[in-house]
Amino acid sequence: MPFLSRIMALLAGDPQADRTVPPTGYTARLTLFTSAAMAFLAVFALALSLATGRLANRWSAELAQTSTLRISAPVDQLAAQTRAALIVLETTPGVAQARPLTADEQRALLAPWFGPDLPVETLPIPQLIEIIEDSDGYDATGLRARLQAEVPGAVLDDHTRWREPLVAAAGRLRTLGLVAILLIAASTGAMITLAANAALAASAQVIRVMRLVGARDIYIARAFVRRFTLRALTGATVGMIAGILAVMLLPRTDVAGGFLTGLGFQGAHWLWPLVIPPLAAIVAFFATRAAALRTLREQS
């Protein structure tokens, strides 16, 4: 296949043409360092994008089928209004289950703000009822009207005002991660272009001699493309491995108390970082090729 033959030719190279490219020096170090650093950052940007996608799906799934009914009433009326609310909910189409939260469950909900020893029984805390919808859902407007008539102290929260902003924020974070990856690719291309221009300028005398013996510009440019592409591939591979190790060292969700919400890769998503080194090589290939041909035209 022509494409495979070109890849093999790129990897094999030409010893005569390779002499035009400085094998060491700051341009080589700059290309390796830039590729490694950008690949390292790309791993985290990719992890952020994938994690926020999972986060949006989880929030949407968890909040879409649940609602909360809050009953605020005097202590002597709280039990009666709770029973009345349960009767209303049990006869509402679309409500699969409704149950009042126990004192321990309400204490657990308030623990992050007030500590685990909050005396729920002695405080005027509203009674919460968890509502689980069936697949069809219920009519929130109609349910609010019934509750207002039969349970004056009840307030229905169908989580819409919480779910939509959270899912939208997670979607924006995912987009931000993708934009960061694009910026990283653009920065990598810019830095490799600068390094290639510097290497071409340093090899100007050698290039003149090769032209005198009949070497064409595309032949000379191919040597620079090969060197810088392989350097970018090597540096990006090192950066990718370092990034994966850093992601693996992040605290687990249970250790972090759920704050990180599973930041990292899960399942087949661990294969996505393997795409970063080839992409870095592709960026280096086109950036170096364009820079080399442009500079060689200017030097002719």
C-alpha cells in the first residue's frame, strides 16, 4: 500500500539526507520537551473531558427520576401532614415510590454542614419525603396543586432547577477540555515550527552544498520531517506515560469523599491516551513539512 510504504520510508530515512539535520542541540531538546509537556497536559485535558461527560450523565440519571417533598409544619401537625402527603403521592400517577426520610438519613444529609452529631430530633427541621418516579414520570404542576390544597406545608422540589444548571456546567467543562486539547495541539505545532526553522537556519551551509550536488528541496525537507516527527512521537510517548501515571495516582472517589467524582479514565477510556503520541507525530509532520518547504524556498 502506498501509505504504508511512505510510513516505512519515513521510519527508515536516508543517511545522506539525515546529515543535514542536527542530531543534537537545543532544537532537538526543545522538540522533545515540548512534545512531552504537551502530551502530559493533553492526558489531563482528556481525563477532564471524559470525566465531566460521565459526571453529566450521572447527575442527569440520578436526579431525573427522583424528587423531594419538604413538609414544614408545627411539631404537633408534622406527622399528620406527612401522612396526608403520602396518601396524595400514593394516588398520583407516575409516582412509583414515596417514603419519608428517617432522622438518621436527614442527619447524614446535614452532616457535611453541621457535623455528624446534629440533634435532628430537637430541631425544627422539615420532614423530607423521597419521591421516585416511574418511567413515565408525573405531572409536577398537577401534584403541586393537589398538595397546596391538601397539605399546606408541603413544597415539591422536582430537582429541575438543580439538574439543568449542573448538567449544563458539566457540558461546558467537557467542551473546555476539548478546546484545551486543540490549543495544546496548536501550541505543539507552533513550537515545533520554531524548532524546525532554527534547525534549517543552522544547516544553511550544508543545504547549499547538497543543492550544488543536485539534491531537491523535497529530498532535504523529508529529512527534517522525519527527524522532527520521530522526536515529537518519542517526546509525546514519554509525556503520555507520565500523564497516565499521574492520573493513576489521583485519589479514588471514596478516598476523596466524592469530590473528584471519578476524575480520570474508566474502562475502555484508558485507551484514549494512546491516541496522543500519533496525533503529536501528525502535527509535527505537517508543521515541519510546511516550515521546511517555506524556508527552503526563501533560501533558494
